[in-house]
Amino acid sequence: MRLLVVEDDPDLAGQLRSRFEHEGYAVDVAGNGIDGAHLGATEAYDAAVLDLGLPGKPGLDVLREWRAAGSRLPVLILTARNGWTERVEGLQAGADDYLGKPFHVEELLARLQALLRRSAPAPTLELRTGRWRLDEARQCLCGDDGGEQTLTATEFRLLRYFMRHPDEVLSKTRLYEHVYDHGAEHDSNVIEVYVRRLRSLLGNERIETRRGQGYRFLP
């Protein structure tokens, strides 16, 4: 799954990128409101963390632009402005959640995960397929028999996206957009390679190929 962080403090932005990537997310960072507004309007993201006090264009204006264009991107506002009026203003502009600085990264992660669950077609706390459960904290598969199966970072991101969107036909382009960040380079058949790997772990029947359309995950 892919996140957009719009934050003008380079140290904080770098810390968030590192932590989110460690948690298995693809991450893009914008350091001003103009770039952030453009990325949020043109790229595919699963959620955004948006600061209010941005150079170039205020965060509230960025959010209002996204909502006026019909974007339903889940947005968590992150700002040093802790007054209740700013909270109300952000929520009225279309924010889904609000967290004031300073904050604990663990709380930010928990709030983001809750947003992602609520916005997914399968809003469940536990992701399961057959005898396997996806452990999102440890980024591995846990079997009902107590066994475990390790996953690479890309396998984990791809499988999590499949499991959050069961029974949907997902094109290769859509999978690329939600598994990799904006600057990532990848071979044209890389998704096929990872799908084969996941099939070898879960069984061929779990991921159906729709010729000319993409793949469908059958939980």
C-alpha cells in the first residue's frame, strides 16, 4: 500500500518515510503544498499524511482542492496547531482524522492503519486466506498449525493489497501504483514474478488471472 506524506520539515519527513517503509508501505514525500497537491491529484495513494503549515500552498487549500475534485483519498492532518478551531476547520474541509504535534509515531501508525481498514473494500482487523493469516506487524504469514512463512518486502506489500481488495479485478498498472513509490524502477513483468511466488505459497487457486485485465484474489 502506498502513502503520501506532505510535510515541510525535512527531518520529520525523513523519519516518517523511514518508519513507514519499515512497516511495509511505499512512500512518496512532498515538501510543499504545490507539489503535494499535484501528487495527491495525479498519483494513486491509499492514504495521505498532510501538514497544514506548508510553504507554497496551505494544507487546508490542498485538502479542499482534492475534495473539490472528487478525491476520496483518506487524509490524516498532522500539524502543530492544536486549537479546537483548527481541528474543526480541517475536519470540515474533508479530513478523516487529525493528530497534533508533538506526537508518538506509534499513534500515527495506528490511526493510519485504522483509516486504511475503514476505506478498504474488506474492512477487517484480520487478513486471512485459507489456513494462513497475514501478520502485518511482522510482515509474514502465520499458519493455523503454528508454522510461519517469511515474505520479502514486495511480496508483503502485494499480498496485503490483494487481501484488502478481495474479489476485485486488479490491473497490473493499479498494482504497480499501490506497491511501489513514485521513483521506483521495476521490470515490466515484475508483478507476474511476485504473483507466481505468492501462488507457490498459497495455492494457484488463490490468485486468478484475468487475461487482458489483471488478477483477482480469491480469499
